[in-house]
Amino acid sequence: MQGIVSGDNRFSRLVYVWRVRWKVRARNLAEFWRDLRGRPLALLGGVVVVLYILGAISAPYISPHSPTQGNLRYRLRPPAWQEGAEPGYYLGTDDQGRDLLTRIIFGARVSLLVGLLSVGISVAIGTALGALAGYYRGWLDQLLSRFADLLLAFPFLIFAIGMMTFLGPGFTNLIVALTFKGWVEFFRLVRGEMLAEKTKEYVEAAKVVGQRDWAIIASEVLPNIIQSVFVLGTLRMGFMIIMEASLSFLGLGIQPPTPAWGSMVSVGRDYMLTAWWVSTLPGIAILIMVLAINLFGEGLRDILDPRLRVE
Amino acid sequence: MRAVKILERVLITIPIMFGVAVVVFFFMRLTPGDPVDIMMGQAGAVSTGEIEQLRREFDLDKPLYMQLWLFLTKAVQGDLGYSYTQKRPVNELIFDRLPATIELAGGALFFSLVIAIPIGIISAVRQKSLVDQFSMAGAFLGTSMPSFWLGIILILLFAVRLGWLPVQGRITYGINLEYVTGFYVLDSLLGRNWPALVSSVKHLVLPSVSLGASVAAIVARVLRSSMVEILRQDYVTLARAKGNREFLVVMKHALRNALIPTVTVVGLQVGSLLGGNMIVESVFSWPGLGRLVVKAIFERDFPLVQGAVMIYAFTFVIANLIVDVLYTYLNPKITL
């Protein structure tokens, strides 16, 4: 009997398990890639998002001008294709003579960072709490679920505005306000999935084998849920970016002179009659980014988790 | 039986509203320092005696749980506190502005349903047609567009460039209107004041479109997908086989059931109407609650912001209650 569980054997079994897992992963990835290529719009969305990310990372190197230092001599110059444009300022300038293209490129940093961080933290908190609540039930579940219901009684933007008013504007507070309500959706998703998965045989089997609770949650159940979480996270990104832009538009989010698309649109409102580009162009940047994220997200959903399809 | 279920559902909203009030109360505690410090910061030189007096006036000298208790009991009585800047009770200020906000939200809801329902039906019936592809692309665009930007683009296009519609406000300056309800469209109808009616409707169009666009987009998508599913069902085939006209089959047999998920979505979208309200009102200088709040935020008039956030949340809770009750009538199978 001893020979079966000898150290050597155990090791080779582990290697075998990992090799199988790796092969499954690789096959899934290849399959995923094939599915994605079959959805040109989703692929396009993905490519655009990658371009935005590359642009945001390399902003200081590819921007023609400074994002915060303007030249008042060149204020409110129109884009290159209009009469009166200043050479070198392709998308025109704003009220302080700053290059609009530069500010739009730098603005992508704020939007992407807020989107990634707020969704990332929401996913982490929501998944952890949802898994615990769904697995253990009991008072923890009751407490968290009631709190989630309470947060759902607030419209998202109203809650964020309320919180930002009292916290005060700024990047950290913005993330706090967005995640304070953002985790709820992930909590509900993961909790529901956990409740469904918990009754399945493989969980029973893991229990019988004597696995600990945290090991069952983390390495047995969560890998089966994570795809749905990933899909929902992608779809929520666009929403969070619009929320950030809306808060910045109201003056509650990112503060000037840091370029954020929402506040750029807001500034342009004062010059609407004479300089249409100041608010129109940053808005187009938001629109394209959110559109791309949503296209990619919906493609991802169709591939990974078609059940989520009907809203 | 249904009445009991509905009553139960109504009663559930009470603890939720209570919870909302508690959360809103704690918002105030997020600020560093207390409100009096902030007021004094604005007022300039004041004596410590005056500060103490103000603290007493706002109950800030009492322990936290007492403050919470006072806040809640006052809120139940409809007393939401006193605005620092306007020197008037918050509930008065809010109720003054409410008709304008409700008119705008109503306009937006009307616009979104009038657009979304026919589009949803036609797209589902004529799947993969040009109309379907075009409107679904439009709907996708609508969900990805920030409302403040759409508002600005609409102003640039229809007000500045074409001059068809006004840039801002609720009614053209100088038109006399007798205010009865505070809803300008309704008031001008009641008074048979046609110039006022034309003017107030014209003013309502652009804000309603920018507020309602995303709602329209989502409703159209949901209605389409549920219609597509339902048109495949056996009972729809049966209705057709019985020789009913296609129009009747779609409008009566299919639409009724497809509306069920749609109503839920509309209920949830009331939340985005309320949130978008602040944004759109600031874009169009619409004299409603949203603009009042945005102004209050910058003047750090906390009781006003607090009261308004609470009213917005209550409205959302009640909207969802109405949706759930409506649900039982649309689908008798569902018990709340």
C-alpha cells in the first residue's frame, strides 16, 4: 500500500495534473481566439481598447505638447481642418491655449485608470464577500445581503454624487465612491453562482476527500465562476468610465489642471457658441472608448458566458 | 391574495427607506470637521460663542446616536433640516423645484418609450433587416454615450446651428403663464395658453432627448430580445395557425408577454433618469432639483444635498415598488 502514495508517485501525479490543466487552458485559449475572430466587431473593440491603453501608457512620448502648460497666444484655435488653425495643434486648443490632442491622450490615463481600479477593486471585494456569503450562508450572508439591498436602493450616480460631496473631490475619493457601490453587482453574481455550485457533486467530492473550505472555495468553485465575473467586469468598465466622466463634468471628480475628459467637456460648455471643438472632441474620445469596451465586453459575454445574455 | 402580497411588498419598503435615511445621515460624517467649521470658514471672523450656539442649533453638541435619532424622527415628520445658504427649510426648497424635475423626467420617459417600443417590436419582427441592424447599432451607441455630451451636441446642432429649438430654460422669457401645478406643459394646457404650450414643449424636447436616450437604447434592446424569444414560442405559432392577422399576433399575443421583462428594466432605468437628471439639468440650465443640488454641492450646503439625495433615493425605491406591483397585473403567475 505504501508504494502508491510514495513521494515520487505523488510528484509525478501532480506533474500530470498540471500538464492536463495546461493543455486544457491552451486549448481554451485557442478556442477563445477562434471565437473572437468570428466576431469582427468584438475584435475591433478589443483592438481599439488596446490602442487606447498603449496611447495612455506612452502619453508623454507621443503627445506633441504639454497637457497642462498652455500658450495663451494660441487660445481657442480650431482643429487643423478648419480655417484659422495653428500648425502643430491638430485638434485645436482650449481656452488656455493648451493642445486638445495632448489633453485627450492624457485624459485616457484618468479614464482607464479609474475604470480599471474601480472595477478591479469592486471585483476583488465583491467576489471575496460573495463567495463567503454564498458558501457559509448564515449571519454573514444575511448581513452582507441586506447591506447590498440597501446600496441598491440608491441610483448609482446619486450615491456617487452624495459621497463625493462629503468626501471632497480627488482621485482616491473617486475610486472609494465608485467601489463603495460597485462591489454589490459582483457580490450578487458570485453569491448566486456559489449557491448553485455548492450543491454540485464535485464540491461534495472535494469535501469528502477532506479539502479545507478555503481550498474548495478558491481552487474548486471560483475557477468555475470567474468567467462570469470577468464578463460582468468588462461590461461594467464602460459604465464606470461614464460615471467618472459625469462626476468630473460636475466638478466632483478629477480636478483641473489634470486632464480628464468629463471636465474638459464641461470647460468647453462656456465656449460652445464660438469653439465647438473644446467640448465635442473629448466627448468623442469617451464615446469611442466606451463603445469599444462594450463591443469587446458583449463579444466576451457571447463567447464565455452566453447565459448572461438576456439582461 | 394579491392584495396581501402587494401590501407585503409595500411594507418591505419601510425598512429600506429607513436604511436609506441612515446611510444619508452618515454621508455627513464623511466630511473632515463638522458642518459648522465649514460654515464658519465661509463666514469669516466669528466668536467661539457663536460657534457653540450654531453647534447647539444643529444638534452637533449631542452624541452621535442622538443626532441620528433626531435626524430620523425629523425626517419622518418631513423636516429635512435647514439650508445654510438659502436660509429656508430644505423640504420647501425641494418641493419648489420638484415639478420642473418631474416634468423633465416624464418628458424623458415619454420620449424613450415612444422611440424604444416601436423600434423594439419592428426589430424583432424584421430580424436582421436593415431597420433592425440600424436601430440596434443606434441603441448600442446610445448606451455608450454620456448624457452630458449628448446634450451639448444636441444644443450645438439643433439650437445653435439650426436654430429650431431653444438652448436652455423652461419657457421663453416674457411669456405669461399662470402657475397652477408648476408643470408648465400642464399649466398652459389648463389655461388654454397656446403660445406658452408651444414654448414649454419646445424647451422640453432637447433635455428630454438627452436624458432619455440611454433609457431608450436599453429598453429597445431588452424589448427586442424578449420579443425575439417569444415570437418563437408555440403559442404564438398557434395564434398564427388559428388565422389571426400577423399584426394582432404580434401586438396582442407576443407584446404582452414581452413587456414583462421590459417593465423591470424601465423600473431600473428610473435610477439613471434620476442620476442623469442632475447632469442634464446643469447642461440645459433647467431650474429643477438637480440644478439646485449641483449648486448646493459647490456652496457646501450639506443639509440641502443630504435631503435631496434622500428624496432621489426614495423616488427610486417607490418607482421600483410601482414596477413590482404593475408586474403582478401584467403577469398573474408572479407572486411578489
